Amino acid sequence: RASACPCGSGTSYSRCCAPLHCGHVAAETAEQLMRARYCAYAKHLGSYIERTWDPSTRPEVIELSDDLRWTGLEIVRCIRGRREDTAGIVEFRAHHSGRHGDGSLGEVSSFRRVGSSPEGEWVYLGVAR
């Protein structure tokens, strides 16, 4: 039986985020990229996180914690970020558990499309201001 994708889409990982992680396809929307990045954190896929982070805002070192287990993703809202857009905002809440108990991380994230719409690829910019 195929395992469910950690991003919470309800689809199997092999049909959901795996093709993005492998580079076979690019995210079509900012929300899809947000889900794939969350899933990459859950699966400790640092190379995908780095590849989809805008170089102008990406830290030199991306640290993935072995002490944290990501347990669920809620998309709160999306502003733009559709196939025809060049920028978007995704507000989310990511739940986790670890040696210090359960918790969640909330963020309003900013994304932009690199290249011409709709052929360009979505990248994560950072916390929206």
C-alpha cells in the first residue's frame, strides 16, 4: 500500500511530492511548493529545500533537526501564487513533536516565480513582510 504524502494532500507520496523532490516536475503554484518544502523537511531532503529557496535570501547553512518529527501541515490561506501569478503568499501552520513535546510553527511565507509565468519555477523567499 502506498504511503500517504506527509504534506497532507491525501495523495500518496509517489504521486504527490516525490516527483517534485526528484526534479521530474516543478511546482505549479506557491501552495504546491509550500507543501513540497514541508514534505522535504519531514523527509530530511535538504537538497530540495536548498534548491527551492531563492539564492538572495537562502542562508549559507540549512539545518535539519533530527530531534523534530513533522506531524502535519495546515494551509491557512493563500494570496495569489496561482499558475498565472508571479508572486504569492502562503500562510501555514506546521505541527511537530520531539523530545520537548508537541508544538507548531506558523508562518506567512512569500514566494516568487523565477522566469516567465507560467514556465518559471516557484521559489521560497522567506517570511512575508
